[in-house]
Amino acid sequence: MKLLKDILFGVSLSAVSGDTNVMVNHIHFDSRNVGMDDVFVAVRGTLTDGHKFIQKAVESGAKAIVCEELPEILVNGVTYLKVPDCNSALAVIGANFYDNPSKNLKLVGITGTNGKTTVSTLLYSLFKKAGYKVGLISTIKVMVDDQEYTTSHTTPDVLTINKHLWEMSEEGVEFCFMEVSSHGIHQKRSEGLHFAGAIFTNLSHDHLDYHKTFAEYRDTKKKLFDGLPKTAFALSNMDDKNGLVMLQNTKARKHTYALKTYADYRAQILEKQFNGQLLKIDDNELWSKLIGDFNAYNLLAIYAAADLLGLEKMETLKLISELENVDGRFQYFISKEKITAIVDYAHTPDALKNVLVTINALRTGNENVITVVGCGGDRDKSKRPVMGHIASEMSNQAIFTSDNPRTESPQSIIEEMEAGVEPQNTRKVLSIENRKQAIKAACKLALANDIILVAGKGHETYQETNGKRVDFDDFKEVKEALEGLGK
């Protein structure tokens, strides 16, 4: 248990009713989880308002209520704390409750539209290979050194983040690499954390259903850098037009990386093959198993971050050459019929274009590229026709299908993708609502040396429809479909 006044340190309080010199058990922002002597924080969410459940939390035994509006009836024995912003208060309270664990290790946040998972996961792998105890908070999983936990959000809630950081601190973890999404920043999930550094990968069309405008999306990302202390580093991609924007107001030490323009850290792509690429970083050549320009940027960011965190440069280059692809990121295999199948998480226009540019750059010209792609339901609708245009323009055959339709009609989503197809490309497009059947169709259409790209879900092992998740693994599905061709 913790003393309430201790976990309130640093919280902006507008009004207090009751005693803060009391012991509390735990903190919750979901009233269904509240127990005796807990603190309930009435967060206003996108779907519901926690203020509606204050009475329920009190009936469940809450000792303290944190809210933006005090209820009309204040119950004796319960402490009510009025704050300007419950999300900010939750972030500070959560960090205090777990004794501010981010101060006990070097926490690096990675933000951007694409590359967050790859950069964070590969930094985790690199530092593990270098012999350190390392933590990871990513879309795919949370790692407390060697202990793995599953995760459902790019940036978990602040209580989960601090709980895992506390576990890392207890385990003696020295470095932690954390994806920081625009949603997480906007909802203050990264507030109250002490960052040793932050990395900006790139910015392109995504999440405009949530942020409404690109400027708001960009400025939300920028807040991560604006909040860095002067002891931290800020590492930004100068080949992205928003790279300098991220560094404008930061107090942190500014560093840049690029492939095309002048920067502190630079790289060149010397050779590309399907099994890897030859890079030149700091006048040293290295072979990487990760291919594509986008991965060259990712690897350069990793090299720069490792240098800024104190790793020896030549050791870093050696370890980079040993890194493997992250699950669902340009993950591929070649069937016995010599058909190459690639599974990638590309779910934004820019990511899909990057993958197809990479594939087309590796073609000899005789192979067909068959792209299976969909768009998620209940998400940014404006990118659907753009995705449809890119897939149909840059592939010999495009098959539009379901992604995670969620509560939307899969057919309606597909029709919105079809709206972006140019007239000259309509003959190249098939629409097959069932994703399994769409993958099978792509495999049946493919001939020897052809390339199949299954895009959009990557590492995900489920498909979500109307609140229900069923097992579905793109890599497994395409592998089974290709293996079944010769039977």
C-alpha cells in the first residue's frame, strides 16, 4: 500500500475534499476493477466518460476519487481530488505509485508513422547481443529482459507501462526501448516518464480518423521531443520533411540521420538482393539481412542510437549484421515452385508504397507481383482509396480483401479502396472479401518466380470482426496455400 499524498506528488490539484494522509491499495481507471481502498481516476475516454462511474467505484470500496468535476454528493470517508486533466494526473500518479521506475534505467522512445516496431525490437535485440539486460515495450510484445508479455496497444496504458518498467528496474535492466504512438502521446500515456532519448523515424498519412488533420498528427508526435530533458538525446530523420520540426523546441541534444541529405549519421545502399543488402555506414561496409530503403533508415537509426547510448561503433556494426527480420516485417519464404511470398505489416499508404518499391527494385522484370491487401474498419477512411491506388498501380495483380473489418462492412471498405483505382488499372484488380480465399487465389494465380505480397496485418495472429477475434496468421495462411499447390 502507498500513502495517498505521496503518490499525488507533482499532480496539479484544483480542489481537495477529504484526507490525503491515508493508505491506498491500488490505482484504477476502469471502475470494474476497483476494490477496497483503491484510487479511481475518472478518465474521459473516446467511448465513455469515467465520471459516470464514480459512484460505482465508491460502492466498490474506492478510498479516493480523482476527477475533473466533483460529484454532487461527496461520501464521507472518501477523498475527492479535482484536477484539470485526469489523463495527466493518472500518468503522474502511476509513475509515483511504482516509484518512478523510468529514472532507474535508460528509456528511449521511438515515434513515427512507420518503423517504430522494427527500430525498437532490433535495438532490444542488439543490446541483448551486446550483453546487456534490456526491456522492450512494443506493438508485438513487452519484454522484461527475457520474460515476455503480450500487449494489445502500441503504447500500453500508463499503469501497465510503469508496472513493466518497475519490473525491469527490479531485474536490473539498463536500457528499455519503447514504441510511442500518437494516440499514446495524445492520451498522456507517456507523461510522467523520464526519457533518456527519443527517435523520430518518419511521418506519413495515418490515424487521421483520430487526429482529424495531418498538422495535429504531426504536432502530437512532436510533443514527445518537446518534453525531453536537456540530458536526453533527440535523434531525427532529416530525409523526412518533418525531421527538423521534431527538433524545433526540444531541450535535448539534437542529432540527425539520413541517406539523401547531410546529417550527423549517414548511410548508403551499395547493393540490394532478396536475401539482404550491402550498406555503407560511417565509411564501413556491412551486409544486412534486412532489405529495402526503409530498412536502411531503420538500421541507420539503430546505429546512431547505439552510438548515442555509448556502444562502441565497430561492435554495433558487427551486431547489426547479425540482426534478423522482425516478425511480419518483410517476412518471406520461397516455395518449391520458386514463388516468393512476403508478409508485411504495411497498413499505411507510405508503408505499402515502400514495400512495393523495394519489391519492384529487386525484380528482373519477368516476374509478376501479386498484392493482397485490405484496410482496417473503424479507422481512417481517407487512406483507403490511396491504398487501393498504390496496390493497383504498382502490382501486376491486386486482390482487395478484408483486414480487420471490426464493426464495418468488409464489402464497403473494399468499395472505398476500389474508388482509388485508375481506369487503366481496373482489369488488374480482384475483390475477394474472405481473406483466406484471397490469399489462396493469389497463390493459384502465381507462377514460378512470381512474388506475392500479403500486406496489412503482418505479425497479427487474429482477425477482428464485430468485437470477436478469430485465429488468423497471414504467414501461416500463405505458406499453407503455397505448399498445397503441388498436392
